[in-house]
Amino acid sequence: MPSPKTVARIPMLHTRWSSFSRDGRMFIVGDHEGRAQIFDGHTFKPRGRLLVGHAGTITNADFSPDGRTLVSDGRPTTVET
């Protein structure tokens, strides 16, 4: 098995999770401070502004099948779209 290779450094502290869109064109990274950032899946550069809104830790997020909607959940129990 090949050893892991760093392809990009994501400028977020305490990254909790990441999720790719189905087509691989975007991915999102979230942290325990309720922040998330969408990145380009090819260049690894941020797309748009930093997303904030959760009062606490974001525990998961996923793109809709068409990649146009993002849903996240966190603690305390919330759902953001």
C-alpha cells in the first residue's frame, strides 16, 4: 500500500470532518468552532466565504446529489441548509 501524500494544507484549525461532492468538483471541511469552508476539488483553493452559523461543533455535512445544496448538523442539535 502506498504511503499517504499531502496534496494540500487546509487553513482551518481543529478540522473535524470533510466531505466531497458526488462529482468531486468541491469538498467541504468543518471544525469544532462551527465554521465550514467549501474548497475546489481540483485546485484545493477556497470557494466563497467561510460559512458560519452553528452555535457549536459541526458534526457532519453533505452535498445534495446535484451539488447545489449543502446540509450540516451539529451540537447542540441543529440542522442548517
